Amino acid sequence: VLSVNGFEYDESQTVSKQINADDSTVIEMYYKRISRALSLTNTVGIENFVAETDTVMVVRRAEENVYDVRYGATVKLTFSMPNNGYSFVGLFNNLTLIADTTTENGVTVAGTAYTYSFTFDKLADYSINASAQAKTFTITFHGNNGLYEGADTYTQENVEYNKSTALDDVKFTRSDYTFAGWSTTENGKVEYLNKALYTQTVYAENVELWAQWTPEGYSLAFVS
């Protein structure tokens, strides 16, 4: 039996033999495309990662997001990224990059919809992981009449979206006042105490917090 890459001998078909007038012999043997498993997984930030299916070449198994794909099939993968707090990194097989938005014939983007098509030429089971990473943002602290090294603002940078992060220890000081906490508006109520955990759930590149202060108490001395 001849070996044909991507195909296997079909034992269910009858082998035919024909002897020609010139004594040459023609033997007809039948082969069928091999089928291998394609498993799809994704990280947080990727949603609805699936392969388009048909009844023959790409068939979804009962188990979640695993497909039987025949050799030579055109596979179309789709997914979405509705949360702008994450950025797309790429499609990976183990740790090897398959495609991203910059590679030739790579992932295409239309709004929050992503698409990637390729020819399935795998001789073994194959897996693809769609990977995204959380964006980072900057927190700008306002002294609100407090100062740090002569400045009325400072920043905490590279804070990760959707991750609880401790706010930097307050650096501002204000004469005759005690730091009470942080508010999200200049004259708002205290929402975060010093070094409290902060989690951004709606992405913005910059978050602003204002220091709030309480007057220090005074003691009076009476002289008779």
C-alpha cells in the first residue's frame, strides 16, 4: 500500500486491476482524508472562540470546543473581544505564535470581531489558544491643597486592568491637616483609604483620585 501524505488507505473500497493491451497493469486503490482533532481554548478577554463547521470537513464533537477536521480542510476561526480592557496578543500552538493581526494572511479585525482562516495540514491532533492580555492604566493622584516635593500631583503607572492593586502610600502632606483618604472627585467623599485595593472594571487609560483632608485638632492652654 502506497503512503500518501494526509490520506489513509480505504479498506472499505474494492481494489480493481486492469491489464492493458501493452501488458501494462493499472491498479486502482482508494484513499480517504485523515481526520484529526482540533482543540480551541482561550484566555480571559476572548469570547465565543469557535470554528465554523459543516457536515464533512469540520465537525464539532460533543465535548466542548473540539472538532474533527479532515486533512486539507479550510478552517475559519472566529471570536470576539467586546471588553476594551484587554488587547489581543495572538493565536498560539503551545508557545509558538501561529498568527496575529500583523502577520501575512493573519487575523483580521472588524470592530470587536476577529477572524482567522487557514488550511488544515496537520498529521496529528492540534490545539490553538487565542490569547489576550489586560491593558494597563495610570492613576494620577491630586494633592487637593497637599504637596509632594513641591508638586500637587504624582502618578502610579502600569496598573493592570481588572486586577486588585494596592494604591501607593500617600505622599502628600498638608500643614495642620491629616490625610483622610481618596475620592474620585475633587470635593467628593472618601472612597479609598490609604494603600487600599483598587480594581478597575471599566477601562480608562487614566484614573484620577483626589486627596481629602481633615483639620488637625487644637488644644487650648489657659493661664491664670
